[in-house]
Amino acid sequence: MDLPVLNASATAETGGGCDSHSCGSSDDQLGHLPEHIRAKVHNHPCYSEQAHHYFARMHVAVAPACNIQCHYCNRKYDCSNESRPGVVSEVLTPDQAVKKVMAVAANIPQMTVLGIAGPGDPLANPERTFATFRELSEKAPDIKLCVSTNGLSLPESVEELSKHNIDHVTITINCVDPDVGAKIYPWIFWNNKRIMGREGAAILIEQQQKGLEMLTARGILVKVNSVMIPGVNDEHLVEVSKVVKSKGAFLHNVMPLIAEPEHGTFYGLMGQPGPTHEDLQKLQDACAGDMNMMRHCRQCRADAVGLLGEDRGQEFTMDKIEDMEIDYPAAMVKRAEVHAQIARELEIKDQARAAKAELVAIQGQKKDGPKTRPVLMAVATKGGGVINEHFGHASEFLIYEASEFGVRFIGHRKTIPYCEGGDTCGDGESALDVTIRELSGCEVVLCSKVGYEPWGPLEAAGMQPNGEHAMEPIEDAVLAVYAEMGAAGKLDAKPELQQKAA
Amino acid sequence: MAFEIIETCVNCYACEPLCPNQAIYQASPHFLINPDKCTECIGDYMDAQCTSICPIEGAILDDLGNPVNPIGSLTGIPMELLAQYQTALDATYQAALDAKTA
């Protein structure tokens, strides 16, 4: 059997606990892509799982208007404490946006990507969106530009998009069937009319598919985002994945529905539940046979700044950047140095990985060994691909699955940091409960340090805290812990797991 | 005969470029309609444009002071449910407003 673990050209035949293209400790989900596409995405945190540990992105909120209504969105409650799409604290003019981008790029040199994602639909605000792109492509040519859209106005915008050298477009496609769409989109604004229900959904779907085809025909990379809404489009998304892949989309990002009553959305108020972590993973795995899946999306705000999973937007509010003097040519030099440094670091890692891949491939020849069961592990990191975050400071954990086939990235889970610092640990108890609930299913929690207090409750919940691999590369540490578990006889496959893996 | 934008407007800009009479303008704390210019789109479009794209139920009133898009007409959220959560939603909305003015 071809070992998918560390093999860049893994294919769908690889079964068992790891039947996705994204599988592999070494490579991210882009491993099998042609070189010219990899070159386009290697430093794009939203397109490359590996890149998201190193490179940062930002969104500028220049596009407040929207031309459709989605049942998971409510434009009324833009709260600065919420982290979800469609939400922003301040809408910017194109000039303000350009200033902000250059301020961030100069201060966070790892920032490689500027996206316009709303808070409405960027292509429903073409003047504001394209004015921003136009000015940025002149003033900051070292920043990648990308855009995210619901697709309704996409066909008419493709020409203009290709003019601005935007080579990444994300389309949110939740369905390819108007009957499903009628349950997600109450209305669209189309040809000077509001069109309700199924009829509107049908037009939206047609425009999305047409736009997707037009973009891929021009060689523009398209990622498709889908919101998983249990009971509405969950099973249907497998079909969506097939259809968009056949039309040339290169990455599919299935995200969980975010719906709480206090958001005031239709789904939130109607009590529509989001998927469990397990259901989301199952669906992503089901789609993965046909399509590259993105699993590291953080569903960030339309004005997010920083590495995925962090938001440094508050450091760059308009009043703060007003006073910043930006020497962009100088900043570009520094940025190029930082990017080269990261590239060197990644190259060294790739080489180490390739060497190891060979070793594993040789060991993998004998497949008579006993079957071991897959194990989920939670990892606290603040970037760089290493375990470098204290348990108590982590606001999210990355989830990895170790199995006899290797290690693969599954996703992330957000939580409340157990303690924001030394002083507040005393009343951190409820935050710990949240973390334990969010990490359900994980058997190991890897972090750079973990305190005495959370240790007991974590163990009691069946999660072994582990601070022994601080500063080690995540995949190496996960594999090492998995090997230790094996040596301790903790990986004997349970009958049902064996069945699944067969 | 003119429409009026009221305080529940969220300043999303969607209506402004659509107005055939340039009657809509940005103002603080929210967009406004110049009643002398507004024709409710009669003669230009079958449906009034601002009220056809506005995502906020109740944010635009007709000349009798009635919402053109009444509560529940766009989102389909039943009124009882909205009422039930109104206090929580008001708090969220107020917090958002406070954050903006802070």
C-alpha cells in the first residue's frame, strides 16, 4: 500500500483512518497540486495549512452593502466582541483601508494577504472594493489581493477582477439545488427587484456556478466555502463538493454553522443547531474523497488582522493608524527579508520531512503489525508550527489525529483561556469546563506548559495533559506521543474501530 | 409622497447608489432620504429600489409612517420569537452601539 502519511502524491485509494488528500504529517492539503498553483498559495494562510502557521492575513471592511440575505447572517448586531463573518467594528473608505493595510504590512511583516470579505458582499460594492484593490496594487505590490463573495454579482465582475491581478477568489456555495437554497436564502436583490424564496435561490446558484466556471477558465484560483447546516444542507454538501471540483475549484472549506439566539439571525432564533465537531469532521472526510478540504479556517471577521486564530484589529483602529508614519519602500525591504527567512525555515523543514518520509515508507512495507486505533490530540500553539503556548493562555487548540497511517490535521476548537495571567487563575474554573467540553474526544493535550490546577480535571475527563514537547514541531510531537501510547499498550484497536479502519 | 429612513438603519450603503433620484444621502447617525427628491421610484422602477434591497425590517417607512418591510417579512422570523428574545437582542445591539461610539 502506498503510505499516505508523508507522501505528497497521496491519492484517494488510500483508505482506512486517513482517506483524505490532506492527510499527512509532512504535507498540507496542497501537496498534490501542480507547481504553479502551489507557488501561488505557499504563503497564503487561508489556502495552505502549512502557511497558516507562519503567515498572517488581514481583511478590510470596505464593503458594507449586500445583495442577498442568508439565514445565518444578521447585519444589525455588529459586535466588536464577536468573531464571526459578517461582523465589523468600523466600515472604512477605500483611502482609509489602503492606509490601514500599509500600516499593518509595515508592522506585521508576515502579513502577506489582503482580503475584502465584507461585511456585506464585496462585489455588491464594486466601486469601493475595486478602488481599494486598484490603489493597493500600485502602492503595495508585495501584498496578495483576494476577495470573497456570495457569487450573485460574480459573472459581471470577473473581467474587472482579472484586471487587478487578483488570483484568489472565494465563493460561498451552500447548495446546488434551489430547494435546498430556499431554506438558506430568504431573498436576493436581482435586476432591481427583491426576489424571494426558491426563485431567488435558483438565480443565485446559477450565478455562482457561472462565476466559478468563468474564473477557473481564466486560471484564477477558486476556493469554495460552504456552511454546514445540519438537516438543511449537510448531506447535500457532498454533492456540492463534487460539482465545484468538476468545475475547477481547487479547495473546499466546509465550515460549521454559527447560530446563537443573541446574534438575532433566523437560524439563531429558530434554534437551528450547528454541527458537532464529530459531524463536521465526518462530512469533511466524506467530501475529501473527491476534493481537497480546508480544515484550518477560523471563520474570521470581515476586519480581522493577524495570524488565523488571532485578531490584532484593535491595534490598528483608524484613530491609531492616523498618527503612524509609514515608509512603505523601507517596509517592503524588511518584509522581503522576513518572507525569505520563513521560506528558508520551511525549506529546512521540508527536507527533514522528506528524509523522514523515506524512512517511514520503508518501515511501512511490513504491514503485518497489529492494528492501532486513531487518537485525537489537542495542541496549543501561537504559530510557527511548534507547540509554544501555555495551556492556560490558549484561546484555541488545533486538533490532530494520529493513527497507524501517520498524523493529520483535523481542525481547531475555540475556547476561553483558562487563565489570562497568573492573577486570575482562581476563578478560571468555568473556563476550564468549557475547554474540557470543547476538546471532547481528545485523549492528549499538548502544550508548552500546563499548571497543576487544570491537570487533575483534564485527566479525570480522559485527556492526558502533556508539557514535555514544548517548542517541538507539532507533527513530530504528536507522532512521538502516539508511539509512547503504543509502547504502553494504549492503542489496541477496539473492534468497532478496527472495522472502520478496514 | 416620500420614504423615510429611521434609526434602525445600519448604514450599509446598499440603498444609496440605487436611488434613481439621488435622494438618499449619508448622514449621522444614519442615512437619510430627501423627501423633496424621493418619488418612491414611480416612473423609474416597478418596485422602489431602497426598500427592495434594505436588509433591515422596519428601517424604511412609507408616507403614512408604516414600515414598507414589516417585521418578519424579509427574514421569516416569527414575531413571537423576536419578542421573546427582544431584551437579549436589544442588549446586543446597545453593546454594539456603545462600542462604536466609545
